[in-house]
Amino acid sequence: MANGKRGIPLSTISPKFLHANSTSHTWPFSAIAELIDNAYDPDVHARQIWIDWTRIRGLDCLSFMDNGEGLTRARLHKMLSFGFSDKKAAKFHIPVGVYGNGFKSGSMRLGKDAIVFTKTRDTMSVGLLSQSYLEAIGAQRVLVPMITFRRDGHNQYSVEDGASLRAILAYSLFNSEKDLFAELRAISAAGPTGTRIIIWNLRKSTKGETEFDFDTDKYDILIRANICDKSNMTPESEYSLRAYCSILYLKPRMQIIIRGQRVKSQLISKSLAHIAQDNYRPSFLNKRVRITFGYNTQSKEHYGIMMYHKNRLIKPYVKVSCQCKAERKGVGVIGVIECNFLQPTHNKQDFDDTDKYRKIMHNLSIKLEEYWNEIRYKRKKEDPKCTVAIEDVLKVPDQVWVQCDSCLKWRRLPDAITELPDKWFCSMNYDPQFRSCLVEEELEDEEEDQKSYPKPFKRQRRNTKSLLEENVPDSTQTQEQPALTATQAPRHPPASVMSVAQPQPGLEPNQIFLEKPENACQPPSKLAELERAKQKFSAIETQMEVTPSFPVLSLTLPQEFSSQTLWPDLNEERKSLTQFDTLVSKAACGMMEGIESHQGPAAAEETCERDASSGTGREYSSAAEQIIELPLKNERKGVVHHEGHADDEEEEVEEKCSLTEVQQWQDELMELMHETAEERDACRQELEVLREHIAALEDERSQFISRLESVEEEKSRLSALCDQLRSQLSELRDHSQRGKEDKDDSSKLRTLRLNLSRLLVSFIPSLHLEHVDYNSDVIDTILIQVLENIT
């Protein structure tokens, strides 16, 4: 047991914790996102990350390689340890990492073993995090073998790393130093520095297959289980890593390459149709939160709120309450919000369920329903005769944004641009102002304008509700004479309870009321039952819920009136009340002019609302919506000023003719749309053929370029070899010349010594010349001695 500085035992981590910690990731893509975040964060700041599948020694492996700053030995040790996170923001780049646990939980969720290769400008390091290694040695705590080499040409490591090197070579997929250096050299293909992670012993299903499908799409990584369960309602990001990575960041700053092909990242807030910016100011914040609404241009079945935190996607396609109801409000609508004020959970796939989170979800539902109503209202106002729902209409994004492959800046293009090349650079920009990578990005809409979009539907509904509240009778009059206005009364009262009466002095002249006879004694519960029955009936009958501005019928309720007997009789007698229905409907059209005269100029739209929404006047909301929709549905201005006026047959014939013409126009328009769609499909097919041809030409061009580069390299190599041979030949010539000269000198010297030896015999008779070596200096020594004796 290890003790700390104060003699208190230190806590240790069991190897079993590696697996327990990884179970926080119930979805495999969330584990992959943790590794991508490590490359994206500002301390590494990689420009590209490569994700690939490979096989090493017969095992399926996942590899992750980036061209970031690399890790020193100290930082690598922190990454392999738990809870160390000292990441800091750098120039508006906020780090995603929070807990210092992403690599451990993510890598151990994908497989049992992981090895890390990393290069900085001065060192190269290798680290091993392996459950198999810990199980094999029976370790009681987590051990992480690490070895560091100096990048000085000698690739030396310290003596204390010897045990780590032996452990890595024995329990990893790489059994020699040569294999380790080969993986370190592979990082050089991405850049001078970077990190490479290899994970093996991937998690498998009960059938013995890995949870990933690498065969269906050779440029993607799919989840087997989600592919089997997918439907039209399932977003592609649920089972495709390529689709998930395309929306992983709110504003992507790093390129992701999956199995050799770059992911086409998108600005999710700019790839929508009918974009509108709204504001929300929570009570616990002093600033506004920006919300972007729009329609999905790919599939109307994929909708909801895209919730980001520090630029990172946390919860995609979250359906708020109004989208989950049976009325299917908000179909096709996507909302985008960055919730930096919320706290993400451990696996970064959800937020903590706090009071702040519940408030934001409640208000997001309100905001999204407001946007949905405003778009429908605007569409009806622009084209009252259109019967196709807006979510069923083919849509294109409002804006076109593209990322430069060189500087990774985002540039806005003209809206007419629909096709882009595989690689795009700032020099290809149509706008000369942003035709250089040195120019900063242009401001986005939310940075330029902080105002909410106009809401005429909400403003008109508010004004109508105020007008209806003014027409409500006083409480004293209501007690003396209980009456139901048009928003409370049923549309078709049965003939058995209908009678003509004069308007009451306590009520406005534009109210339809049901009068209870003086001798009737109806308890309050009966009135409540009538109200509930009315609400159920008004959901079906929505054509007429406004009050005419002239004296109308008074409907007397018999004493035995009850909600259990009224509505079945009402349904039986509906067919006999067609004339009454026409009378009231036409009266409503005339009444709209009176309502518009009371409205006056609308108040300025508020830019932010508080969390709690008031429930005052909710009983009039249905009527307000119908009052707004009536002028869009009924454009005729024939007004009936008394109850006995009958419909004119000529007007009915004209209306029928106009409806027939409208139907014909609609049919012609649909045929034209079908023809246009067919022509568009044909053009797309031709474009695809041209693209394939261009791709083939590009491949051939790339092959020629690579061949030319290889030829140039061979030429350079041969040229260098020729220069080397020339220098060697010159050296040989010089050496040969010097050897020849030396040989001549030695021959002359030998001759001279031979002559001297003959002369010396006269002085030294005992000298035997046959035993003398003329190549040595023996004769020279004898000559010196003779000369000394003579002198």
C-alpha cells in the first residue's frame, strides 16, 4: 500500500476500472467522438485527422492519426492517466475536453487494447494502455508502459525505459523496435509532428462479429445493429460514421478523413431552408441565446433540436413536446442552439437533468411552435390556394457555404451554386473580396444582426385575443344571464333547441349566446360538461369560430339539457342545418372588417421572453387562430346583414367555376412540376456520367503525375550517382598519378644505392652486396659511418 506525503494511504485504480469506465458509452460513435475531440482541442490543434480500418497480424484494428502538435512524455503520461485536463482556450477556440477521461473511456469502449505513437519536434514516444497486458501479468493496479526516443539521429532511450520496451514488444502487435519505428515514420506522411493511435481486440457481438461493418461501404464505418433496425425515420447519423462526423461540430475547424475519403462537413445552421433567427434570454443568464430555425432540406422525417455545447454536438434531432403530439406540429423543422450554459454528461451525449435543462426544453418547444405557425401563416398569405404542406415541398438551403481545403476558412458562395468540386480553395471564390486565404472569414448573420425574426402571426393573435377579451361580459351580468360566446358555443345547435330572440342589453351585439330559460335550474356541473364537450367538438369543426357583428339567433337550452344527450342529437341533425351553416359562415367574412378596424397598428415585437409563459386567455387561443386563418381562406366580400338573406345561386355557380379553374391550374402545375422533375433527373444522370468521366480522367492524370514524379526522382538519383562516380574517378586518377611518380623516385633511389654499394666495397671488403636490401636505408647508414671515419 502506497502512502502519501502525510502518511495517508493513496487511492489506486484497479485494472477492472478500465472496462467499467468505458460502459458510459452506450453508443460506439460517442467513443470515436472522444478521440476526435482530442485532436480538435487547441492544445493539439490538428488540421486533419485520419480514421481507418486495418488488419495487423490477422486482427481487425481501428487507427486514428492526426497532424497536430504531438505529445511530450509528460503529456502522454497524463493522457494515459485519469482526471488530468489542463486544456485552455486559444483565440476563440474553446476546448471540448472537460474531465480528462475521454481517451480512456473511448478507446477501451472500442477495444481492449490501445497503443499510442506520438512525435514532437524533439522526441518520439510510445505508450501502451492494454487490458490484455494487465490480465496476463496479474496486475493489481493500472500500469502504462511508455518509452521515449530522442530525435537526434541515434534514436536512443533512457535506461529506465528498458522494462517498458520489453513489455510493449511482448504484449502489443509490434514485436520489434523496427516495427515501432515503422509506425512512427508513418506519422511523417501527415506532417512533421502528430499522433497515431491503434486499437485492437475490438468489441464483438454474440455472433463473433465486430460491432462495426467495414464491408458494406468501403469509404465508411457503419454500425451493424443500427443498419438492421434503420427506417426512413432513422437519421443516417445513427449508423454512419461519415454522416455523424459531418454534423459533429457546429462550425468545423478540422478536416476528418474516413478510410481515405474526406468528410463533407457542413454548417448545420446554414444548410436549412426558410432560416429564421430567434432569441431566448433565460432568467439565469444576462445575455441572449441565439436559436436558428429552418426546414431540413434532405428529409422531412429527420427533425428536432440540434443541441451543441462548445461547438460540439451533444444531442441530435431532439423532438420537443409540440413535435411529439398527435397533431405532428413542427414536422421537418430543425432548431440549432449552442447550450454552453448547460453541463454535459460524462459521455457527452446528453445534458444533466437540471432545472435549467427543463426550462430550456420547455421554451424551445414554444419557440419552435411559434416558428412553425409563422411559416405556415406566411405561406398561406402568399399563396392562399396552395394545398401542399410546406414540409412536403422540395427545398434547397437558403445559403451556400464551403470550406477552403488550404486555410480551412468558411466562405459564402452565391445561392445559385449547387455543385462544387471535390477540393475547393479561396482562390476559386466568386467574390474577389474573399479570394485569398489571408482574408478573415466574413461575419455570419447572427454576428451581424441580433434581432429576432418578425412574427406577424403572433402579433395578430395577440391583438385578436385582446379584442376578444374586451367583448367578454362583466361577471355580474354573466351570473344573471349565463351565455357562451362564439368561442364557447357549438357550431350547429340542434333544431329542437333553437329559437329566435332579440339581443340582450348586457352583451355586445356581435355575440351568439345560448340562453337558459328563467324556470330552468341547471347546476354548474352541467355548464362544465358543456364546456368540455364544446372543446372536443371544436377540434373537428374549425371553419367558423368568430362572432358576426349583427343581431343573430338566440339559442334557448331546455331544462333537461346535458352533455350526454346534446351532442348525439347534434350529429344527427347536422345535415338539416346546411342553410344555417352557410348563413353564419358568410356573416363571419363581413365581421372581419369590423375586427381589423379595432386592431390599429401592431405593437413592436419583443425580442426576448422569460421562461414562464402566461396562461391568461388560453381559452381564446383557438378562436384567435381561426380569426387569422379566415381571411386567408375566405376572400370573397359578400356580406349578409340580416338572418333571412338566402345565398345567391349565381354566386354559387361562379364559385364552382372558379374552383374548377383553380383545380385545372393546379393539375397543370403538377404536370409541369413532374416534367421539370424528370428533366432535372435526366440532367442529374448526365451530370453523374460527366462526373465519373472527370473522375476517371483525374485518376489517370494523378497516375501520370505520380509516374512523372517517380521518373524525376529516378533522374535525380541517377544524376547524383553520376556525380559521385565522377568524383571517385577523379580521385583514382590523382592517386594513380601520385603512385606513378612515387614509383619513379623509388627506382632512381635504388639505382643510386646500388652504385654507392659498389663504391663502399672498396672501403669495406667484408660487405656482401647480395645480402643488402636496396629498398631500405641500410646503404644510407653504412655510407654515413664511412664518411665519419674518413673525416
